[in-house]
Amino acid sequence: MTAIDVVIMAAGKGTRMKSRLPKVLHRLGGRPLLQHVIDSVAALHVRRIVVITGNGAEQVEAAVAGWPAADGKAETVFVRQEPQLGTGHAVQQVVPVLPDDGTTLILNGDVPLIAAATLQSLVERSAGKRLALLTVDIPDPTGYGRVLRAGEAVRAIVEHKDASEEQRRIREVYTGFMAVPNASLKRWLAGLSNDNAQGEYYLTGIVELAVKEGAEVTAVKAPDQVQVDGVNSPIQLADLERAFQLRQARELMEAGVRLADPARFDLRGRLECAQDVEIDVNCVFEGRVSLGEGVKIGANCVIANASIAAGAVIHPFTFIDGERSGARVGEGALVGPFARLRPGADLGPEVHVGNFVEIKNSTLGRGAKANHLAYLGDATVGERVNYGAGAITANYDGANKHRTVIEDDVHIGSNCVLVAPVTIGRGGTVGGGSTITKDTAPGTLAVARGKQASIANWQRPKKAGK
Ligand code: UD1
Ligand code: CA
């Protein structure tokens, strides 16, 4: 088996994106286009990945360096192409870092959905000795390089701008992917000229040079169009996004997940689902999310970096983002509608969190309830606690964050302010409207508010002349 080196072309400008962001850093399914390409290569166990950068090179290189390494990800190096004189010129820049043995697999940084299996078959067809091109038949080949054949044999690729009327009728186009033995690649690259309609060094020019030498050139047809679709414009990006989302939705449904509508489902990360999970329309999942057995997610929820245990129900319009610390929802808990769970929210089993409740960096024991309009930040809440409407933990003194401890079986009345650091003792009650600044002993009723005064026959002020 020959060693595989991967070359990813990512120097182009992406003019039609009309964006400041380099094209290959635009996101699909939450991940930059270039990251998709690098991840799909990881399965091949390659020797080295060379990324050709040019436009926005610093930004692209910094981004790649910051991505988590996929399993089996090879050493990644960068080669700058400045100025950009065509795809052949781009690959010429790689020659100094390319060993003489092995096979080079050339990919495009803006074609994100290429499957590892397709790349594998391209490498196998090349077999360490042939130039293997990935091609596809498309209804409208305008703009693409056409594959010229004599009988079965591939003779050349002619770029659209250089093609005759007759050649432009050919529907088989070059996808931008090829596998080629390193030694031959180097020799052919040296023979390229820029004598063509665009005055560029075309990588596709190596096909004719190979044929001239009597070397074998072979074509592999891509199994489906989506795998070789590139992103050149926001419209194409959105089209591919839908295709990608539909692919993910189908995989989940095949595994038994019940999606109300696969066309209204977005996964921008990884979603693990146990049996009998139901997801209503318009939900977005980001980062890493796991859903336990029988979990139900209502419509219009956004859930990121969270794990939701078996039997929990997330009602519509709930927003959960655990960011780096994660968020956890315990077995059989009910959350929402309109709830917000932030990093470090850790709800125990059977907890209820209702509308307009925000929870950050707080644990809630089994059966605790915060059903309406409340804030819990940096709090430890015991079992069966009832946290009233409008209650808040004042956890921030302007400089530091402090903890609030609410022990088991406490009732916090409506509209209370718990000024941290403070502990409400087990079984205690806090009267509605209290501002609590001192710890309370177990079993006590704490009330800290103005006493009600009643003034009889009170005359309200009147406007003059009435
Ligand atoms: C290229 C192929 C064409 C094929 C099409 C498939 C050539 C000459 N033509 O055409 O046969 O049908 O892809 O999409 O190769 N790039 C660089 N440096 C450069 C020029 C381009 O890195 O100097 C990169 C671009 O960022 C892009 C890739 O190479 O990722 C392809 O360039 P692009 O201009 O899109 O090639 P096409 O003209 O579409
Ligand atoms: Ca071009």
C-alpha cells in the first residue's frame, strides 16, 4: 500500500461569497468547510496534509491550528501561494514538501461533503501508478472542465473557457479531485504552461501531459452530486447546508429518532439519542448533545452542549447552552416552555423549571421546582425545594460571585432576593418579598420586608377645580 499525501486547495478568493471571511472558513452544519474536508480525510490514515493558502492565509492557518484533531488526523502543514496563478500553480508550490514516493490526493477546500469512501476508491484506482480523476455527469456543465475521451480512455480535460461548442456539450466534468503518483505529478507539473483563455496554470493540464507520455489516466464517477458540489456563493452554501442537514436527519431517523419534520431540523455538532426520542419542528442542536431514552423536545428549542436524561421533557422555546461546562437535565425533569439553562446548570431527577426561569452554575436536587420568572445563579438547591415566582439569587457584588445554598425542603416565597453568600436552612420558609442577607436556621420562617401599614379613610389627591 502506497503512502498517501493530501493536498487541499484553499488559496482562492471566493469573490462570489462577497464576504470578508475567507471562503473555506464559512460554516456548514456548524463547522468550517475546510474542517469538513480535513475530517473526511482522517479516515484514510494519510501521511501528511498540505493546505495551500493564499487569500486570508493567516486567518485560515490560525483556524486550522485551533481545530480539535480528529482521530487519525495527520500532520498538517501549510504552503502559501502568492500570487494565485491557477490551480496548477497552486500545486506547484507543494512540490518542495512532497516526497518522491507515495500518492497525492488533491482536494478542494470548498467542497465539504466528499465522503471518505469516495476518496478511498480514487486512491485505489490510482493504485500507485495511474492518474485517477473523480468525475461526475451533470445536467448543466457550464463553467466546469469537460472530460475528453477517446472511446473509454480519458484524453484531456478542457476548461469551459477554452472549450469548443462541441466540447461544451459534454456533460461529464472534472470535480476537482484527483489521485496521482507523486513522482509523475512532479514531472507533469513542471511541464504546465499558461497558454490558455485565462492565462492560468491549469492543474487539469497534467492530463494531456500524462497521455502524451503514454501514462494511464482513469476516471472514477462520483456516487452522488452532493459529494462534489462546491461552495461559491451564499445560495450554494445554503443549498448544501440543507442537503447536509437532510443527510443527518435521515441517519437519525434510521436509528429510530422521531423527527416531526426532517426539513425543519438542524444539527450543528453531534447528537446522540437513545431509544424513543421525539423531536418537534424547528429545533437546533449545537456542540455535543445527548438525549436519553424517551426524551421529548418541543418545537423551537435550541439545545447546545447538554445532556438530557431519560424521560425528561423539554417544552417549546427553551434555550439550553452549557458552553464549555455543560448543562445537565435529570431523569424525568420538565423544562420550559421559555426556560433558559446556562453553563453549569445541573438539574436533578424530576426537577421542574418553568417559563422565564434562568439557571446558571447551579445544582437543583431531586424534585426541586422553580416554575415561573426566576433566577438561580451560583446556587446549590436541595431536594423538593420550591422556589417562588420572581425570586432571584443576588450572586454578584460587582466584583465577585458568591454562592447561595438552599437546603432540602425549603420554600422561597415570591419576589425574594437572596443576597449571596447566604444559606437558607433545611425545611425553612422565606416570606414573599423578603430580601435575605443573613443565614437562616433550619425550620424557621424568615421575613425581611416592611410591615404593612393601614391608614383608614385615606383621601387620594384631587386635581384643582374638580
Ligand atoms: C476547477 C477545474 C475544473 C473543474 C472545477 C471543479 C482547473 C483549471 N479547473 O475549475 O476543471 O471542473 O475546478 O470545481 O483546475 N485555487 C488556488 N489557487 C489558484 C486558483 C485556485 O488555490 O491559483 C483553489 C481555489 O481556492 C479552489 C480550487 O483551487 O479551492 C479550484 O479553483 P477554482 O477557481 O474554483 O477552479 P475552477 O475554475 O472552478
Ligand atoms: Ca477559476
